[in-house]
Amino acid sequence: MGYVVVLGEALVDLLDAECDGRPVFRQEIGGGPLNVAVGVSRLGGDAQFVGSLGDDVLAGRIRSFLDAAGVGLAGAVTVPAPTALAVTSHAEAEPDFRFYGEPPSYGLLTADDLDVALVQGADVLSCGSIALLCPPVLAAARRAWSLTTGLRVFDPNVRPRLVDGPAALAELRQVVAEFAAGAHLVKLSAADAELLYPGEPIEGVAAYLRELGTGTVVVTLGADGAVVAPAGADPVRVPAPKVRAVDATGAGDSVMAALVADLLVDGEPAVAVDWHRRVAFALRVAGVVCESPGGAVSMPTRAEVLRRFAG
């Protein structure tokens, strides 16, 4: 079994909590791509994180956390910036993220920083998320995308507060189209789809991305499961398991992690029903994540998922 290179952001999430009856923020290590890397490692895969990390104590904690999770850091670089923060609230159905840190520590990876051998040797390359809104990281991702000989997976992981106005949204759509055109797999959420392509039905968004050149599209629907549109097959809705959800942070990232972990073991499925099976398992992984607070810290092992949904 080979390894996945996950290129994107690592940061610190500040999540609503309570201490002695007073509202406080609970500190958790996060970032969509970091969550994916940790999720892959917990599921038994070899994951390498590629991105820029700050030069402060919080960055040290991120490095220690990734190292303890078994995620490789050979492709990570240290930059002279404090670690970016994401303050997260859950007043609405979708979490709201406000980001702090300028320039963001996760946005300073350059194309010249890439470990070419590491990228070229990967069986899977995963790119996406808010780091691609930063021109240096976008250039690095484009170079990595062109260098890899493995499978390419992409997740836009849109954060509306970082998309400032119609022009920025149009530019983001172009970036999504560019990466989707060369992707073997695109995973996005229903909220991503609505922001990028307002008013379009989920199956229509999946069909559009397939027309651009994506092999398989998976759109997560929260508690309603996911839509999977495999190459050469009609979109199918896969239900999510019933769980006792307490925190959905990282759930979508865990779906991507599970799909990538299976790609590392077995490559791309040859028939649509195998994609349906893999998505069903990925939704179980997300269910376990939702039953624990935090994102990366709640990524389960394969054995934990099988125990939770035994029978």
C-alpha cells in the first residue's frame, strides 16, 4: 500500500464550550486537509501532510499532534507567522467560521517549497479547501497536481466568509472547475454546492462536475447521507446511519478520509456498486465523528467504526 499527500491548511479551531457555567472556547487542532490526513492515518493509511505551519507554540502543538497521529511532516514548512485561528459557532444548520491571522500561516506554502519526490511518489494526491484562496498555495497545488502520477482528489471546502463578493466567487468557481477537470474524485458538501451553483439540484451539480472531467463525484448531505455519481453511472443517494450526534465538526473531512483510505488499499472501484459501498462506509466513519466533540481528535480507527455499527 502506498501513501497519500494531503496539501492544504492546518490551523487551530476555537469551539464554543462552557467552563464553570461560563462560555469559553475549546481549543482543537483543525483545518479540513489536516483532518483528512489524520483520518486516513487512523483508518490505517499512510498520510503525508504538505502545508505551511507557523513559528509559535500553537504550531508546535500541531506538529506534535500530527506526529502522534502517525501523519508524516516531511513536506511541511515553517513560516514566520502566528498560527491562524478559526472561531467556530453553531447557531445555524451549518457551522459558521471566522478566521483570524494575517497573513494566514496556512497560506504561505509556495511552489518552490514542494518536495517533488514526495509528491511524485504519492499514490493519491488530495488538494483543496481554503488554502487555495491564497495565491502561493494555489500555485503550489497546481504544481503538485501536474507532478503527481497517482490519483487526484479534490474538495473545495468553501467557507463563505472568505469569499468576498461576486468576483471572488466567480474566481473560486474557475479554480474548482480547473481542479475538477483533472480529478479522479471530487467530494463537496451540499452547502458548497449551493454557494458555488445556487439553485442547482445536487444531482445536477454532480453531473456538471462529471462533464468537466471528474471521474466520480460525492456530495455529502449531512444527516441525509450523500449523493454519489460514479463514472459511467447515474447519481445514487446513499443514506447515513442514525447516530447520536453531538458535534459535526470534521464529519465531511472524515468522509473524504475514508474514501482516500480505500483508494490507497484498492484503487478506484471498477463498478458503481463498489462506490456505493465505499460511500456507505465513509458515512459510518462520519457518524462516529459526529458522536464525539472536536474534529481531528475524533477521527476513528477502522476497528472502532466496525464495532460501532456491528450487526
